[in-house]
Amino acid sequence: MSNEFLHNYDSENPNLKPCPFCGNNPVWHLQGNIYTLKKTIIIKCNQCGVEMKVSAKKNSIDWLIETIEEKWNKRYTKLIYERFR
């Protein structure tokens, strides 16, 4: 049995902010399995290696994209600044 996906690709997403740690443009990878119907999106910075992952079985790919974009783009700059100043 093969674990092939419905859709499997890497690409840059213009809706994503640069990496909060190094400023590099992240790429996202969509993967899944036609047997379990699990879908996963991983956003990763290829420069510093930080990544974020969101998975779902029942939600659509559009929901996954919207959710991970929102989480990746969320910044806690004020909180971080206050903690490390």
C-alpha cells in the first residue's frame, strides 16, 4: 500500500510574513494520505529551520491554509521586547 497524497508540493506563499527569527521567506509543504484522508501543512524556514505544522482529517485544505497562515503571521513583538529589554 502506498502513502501517496492527493497533493504534494512545496512553494512560497505570498500571504506569509518572513520568518520572525531570521527574516527569510518561509516555504510551505502540503502533504496527505489518500487512505486516512489526513492532511498536513508545514511552514518551514529553510535558513534557520523553525517550522510550524497543522493537521486535520475532517477540515478542508482551505481551512488548514487559513489556520496556519493566521498562526504563522501572528507576532508577539511587544511581549518579546518587554521580556528581553
